Amino acid sequence: MPRKPRERRKRTGWRRLIPTWRVTLLGLAGSTVLGIGLFVLGIALVKVPDAHATATAQSNTWLYSDGSLLARTGQTNRQNVPLDKVSPAAQHAALAAEDRNFYSEGAVNFKGMARAAFNTASGGSTQGGSTITQQYVKNAYLNQKQTVTRKVKEVFIAIKVDATESKDDILSAYLNTSYYGRGAYGVQAAAQAYFGVDASQLTAAQGAYLATLLNAPSAYDVSSATETGKQRAVARWNYVMDGMVAKKWLDPEERRNTAFPEVQAPKSAPGLSGQAGYLVAAATSYLTDHGIVSDAQLAQGGYTITLTVDSGKQRQLQDAVQSQLTDSLKPDTRKVDAAAQAGAVSVDPATGQVLALYGGADATKHWVDNATRTDYQAGSTFKAIALAAALESGARTQYGERITADTVYDGTNRRAVRGAKGTPYAPPNEGERSYGQISLQQATDWSVNTAFAQLAQDTGLDKVRATAVALGLPADTPGLAPVASIPLGTATPSVLQMAGVYAALDNDGRQITPWLVKTLAHGGEQVQLPGHEATQAVSKDTARATTAILRGVVDDPGGTGYRAAALNRPVAGKTGTSDESRSVWFAGYTPELVTVVGLFGQEPGSGKQIGLDGVGGAGSAAGGKFPAQIWTAYMKAALSGQPVGDFPGTSRSSSAGSSAGTPSSPAAPSQSPSAAATDPATGRPGDGGTDTATGTPSPRPTGDGASRPTRSPSARPTGGASRTPSAPAESGIGGVGGVLGGQQQTEG
């Protein structure tokens, strides 16, 4: 009997995978052999190029928007030194920062590269996975482009270099080819540029700072970096110092006793005198901050950078500063005049293009760019943001009435903010002046601190801060915290950033971050630049309503910005004066152009912030004086020949001095009896007074405005935060702010 054929058992579970394993193992073996073969072939085919031909920097050409020459940069500052001329501390610092296992590992750290690639691909922070050998190859033989082709070449060349050169030679070459910022190639040039010493004399602290700069040279230069940049530089420095301790290159006790080193002020390169250096520095920051090119790429040169800056408007802005400020200064006989530092920016509100930028007297003498610095308070220019926040959010007073230009607030000096939590906040008005019951329109015209402190509380401090960010201030702006003093300008944005805020208001609420690089080319090829899309920061209605209120600052003969009315065009704006007049501002705009001017008190030599009272022999300092005069002179020239346009959706007359569209009555607001409320030089009162969280009154008037009593509150109280039973007005304080409609009006 024939046997039945045996049934083939069906494989299940792990048995089913055995053939797959076999195939996979064979495939992996084959792939490994093939991969090794290709790798060896790659090493054989890729040649090590001549380092000298590609490591030499070329010049960069910087052009105005019309193609005319602004500057050329790229003079190489390099002095090679042998490794024994670099202090051991500086060597160890570089290793601690970039490659702690340099002497014990191979040329390529594949694990680090994979980790960096994964983090970048998954949306994490961009990391470097390169060894010092790879970085040296990139610096000396290749370019700074982030491409796969360049990275593959880097790996093969690094392996070849590691096989033919000693570790000491590679480290020496790396230190001599790295870019440290300030045009300095190599550790010797960097030691001189930042500390004025030779590389052999660098201490551990100094070496750690130079190693920190390798990560982001311009962003971490503490002499010119933003506050955020300085914080990150110090954090990176601590990382390097701790790494030296971890590798036993630095004694823990010495580490504890080592402070962050003192860094020398930078010196501008030849050919970058006047405004050229500031424009180049601002454009460089724009390119590097947006990740368009790196410091090292720019340093290698070969770029043609066309700015948005209009050569004609740039000259007009410089002339305005010269005629309205510089010609009045006598630094040899008036000490305060030597401290006056002007910064200004002019922006096209429709596009966000920076059309003119004034950074200071001369970039080779005053190296800090006054247009981009972020260390002086904005003062009452911030009140425009508080206004927009209140209108945009539909804020109401604490008894439920919608806030408008007619809302009545209590302008009594040192009136405590109602409804706030925590420590009571009662800011002084300028010159300890009381205004009694005034409309929000008047509080804006005359920059009344107590009214705006209450307005911000009624709106919500978080909403005020959020509106500032939406309008263009960086979220990490120093001092931009939701505290009671926020509407009075305790934050320290740059002139450039404030120009962006006011441009958004001028552009019907559409925010475009100001930009100043029009085109970028390298080797004849255009480099792609980011777009400049507008975002709706606040509604069109809010922007127009804010503009209408800000027009009173100029239109009102008693307004703090009355001098700008000489432009004879529709103008909206706001003055600002910080505590002790360390900074005074005027931010203003027409339908066509936005310009912000700041004047900062910086003591020569020490860099200490000091007050500007007496500058130019003009008595007390204020935003309505020199800043408004510079603004008006520049805007007259910049807008000459252009048709006079009006702000859309506003009913206010365009003629200077008009009070159309504002509430009025025969009564006038009260004036404080304090003699300090009037500028003895002009007979005019100030622009809003102390704008800091300290609550300390400024001991002098600012003289920003004309005689105050040109407007009165509306006949009917429409705002505030609370109502109390009627009571007689205080003697000498309050005036018509006493009894209105049978009730004493206060806000809470």
C-alpha cells in the first residue's frame, strides 16, 4: 500500500521568520562589504585640496538700494602661531567647547553626526556633530554651505588629514583658521581683538570666552550683543569652564574663583566710518540672526549685499541729526553734551523696508549702534501699545463702560491703581503734576502716567504685553513683563523695533518685521532670502482708532509732540522720557513714512547711563525737544515733493493745532501748583514724567509740551473704574475733576 505523502507543516510564529533572517543577514553582509568598498573608494577618489586657496577671505560688497556703493569689507585679520604659542588654558578651553575627546577619538564622530542629524530632522535644536578635525577641514579646505555634498567631502578629507597629520598639528591648524568675530581669524588675532594680549597670555577665563565665540561670534560678542545674546554667551562660557573642570584641565577651586572676563570694546574696520559701519553691522545681524548666512560664511567673503536703505533718505537723516542736534552740542564745555547719543530709523510701513538708519556719530568712534541697541527704556512711546491693547480687546473700565478716547480717567498725581493685586502702584506724573478728571484723549496728548497705569490695569497687563509682541516687539525684550509699570515704558526695545511697532499701526494693524537686505548674491548666484509676510497684529479699526488718538499728541498745541506739527502734514506720534531723562524719544508717522528717533545718555568711557537734562543748552530733556526736532527736519526732507495724504478712516483735520474730533467744553483741566511742572526755559510743561517701575519722580520738568489748558474733559464722564459719592474737589488739585454730573469721578 503506497504511503501517503507527508503533509507539509505550516510554519507559524518565530519559525516563519527564520528564512527572512537568513536573507537579511546575507543582505547586511553584502551591504556592509559594498559599503566598505564604496567608503574606501570615496577616500581614494576625494583629494585634499590646497588649504591656502580656499582659506583666504574675499571682500564683500555692500550697496544701497539704488546700487550705489556703501562699503567693501573683508580685510583678513589673521596671524598664524604655533601651538606652543597658545596658552594651555586656551587650548583646553577650545577642546572643552568643541571636542573633549579629540586626542582619544578618530577623525569623524559618526554617533555625534547621527544624533545631530536626528535632532535637526525631528525639529529639535540644531546641533553640531563634528569633531575638531572635521571643523578644521571645513574651515581650511571647503566652504560653510550646509549641503550633503560638502558634508560627505568633509568626512573623507577629515579621515585623510587625520591619517597624515598629528593631533597637535590639527589642533594648531584649527585654532589658526577658526573665525572668532570682529574680522579676527585665528586665536592670536582673536586674543588681540577681544583682550589686547597675545594668545600665549590667555587665561582660562579668556580662553573659555574665545571658545564660546566659536559657537556664534556676532551673537555672543558681549560688547554689542542683545541682552539675550549676553545671557547665552555667559551660559556657554560656564559650560566651557565646567567642561575644563570635568576633564581635569582646571582646578575646581580656581573655577569657583574665576569671574567672567572683561572684554575690550570692538574697533570698527577701516572704510566703515560714519554711518557705513552701523549699516553693515545691522545688515550682518539681520543675515546671521535669520540663519541666511553664518558669520564664518560672510567672513570668507565673496558676497554682494544690496540693502533696502535709500541713499538719499540716509543722507537726509544724517543731515537732520547734524542740524538739529550735533550743531548745538559743545562737549568741551558742557559735560552732558558728550553723553548724547542719537539713534534713528525710518521705515516704509507698507513693506517694512528700512529706508534710513542712523546709528551714532561715527562707527569707528562710537561702536554701539544706537538704532539697534536694547538697553534704554522706551518711556511713554510704549503708551501707544497700551492704547492699542485696550481698544483691540474691547476693554472696559472696572464698572463696565467700554474704553474709548472719551473715557474719563483721574489724572491726579500718584493716584494708586485700582483693582491691582500685590504691592500698590501709584506712579507720579511728570513734575508731580495733577490733572484731575481728563479724557483718555487728553491723557495721551499730555502723557499722563496715572491715567495710563489705570488703563493698563483695566485692559489686563497680560493683554498689554501680548499686544506689544503682536505688534513686533520680541517676546524676550528686556523689561517686557506684565507688571503695573508696563504701559509707562520700562521695557528696553531698540529704535528699530519700535519703528516696527509704529509701522504696524500705520499699516492698518498689519505687522511686518523691519528688514534691510534687499538682495544677496554669492559668486554671481542669488541667495534666497526669507519672505516678509504681514500678520494682522491688531484689527484695522483698532489701528485707525489708535492713530486718531495719537494725532492729538501733535495736533494739540498743548500736546507733548506739538513741535512735529511744523511738518504741515497729518502726523500721529508719541513722545517718551524715561527716569531721570536717560532716554528721550519721539516716534511718529505720516500715512507714507514711519520714523523713530531716540536720544540716549551714555557717559563716555564708562558707558554708564546718565541723564540728559541740559543737553544742547536746552534745559530739561524731553522727547518733544531734540528727538521731535530731528524727526520733523528729516520728514520734511524725506517727504518733500510728495502729495499730502491723510490717514484713512480718521476725521481729524490735517492742519496743525486742530482739535477736531475731540471732546471739548469751555472748562479747562486743572494744573498742579508745583513750580516744577513748568520748564523755565520754555514755559511749557513736560511729557509724562517718570516712566519707570520705581515710582521715583523726576526732580525736574521735561518741557515737552506747550501750555496744557487747551482741552477739557467731555461734559459727561464716560469712563474710569469706579464711582464714589459726590464730594467737593480738593483745593488746588482736581479743578473740574471735582464734581461732574453730581458724582466725583475716579477710576479703579
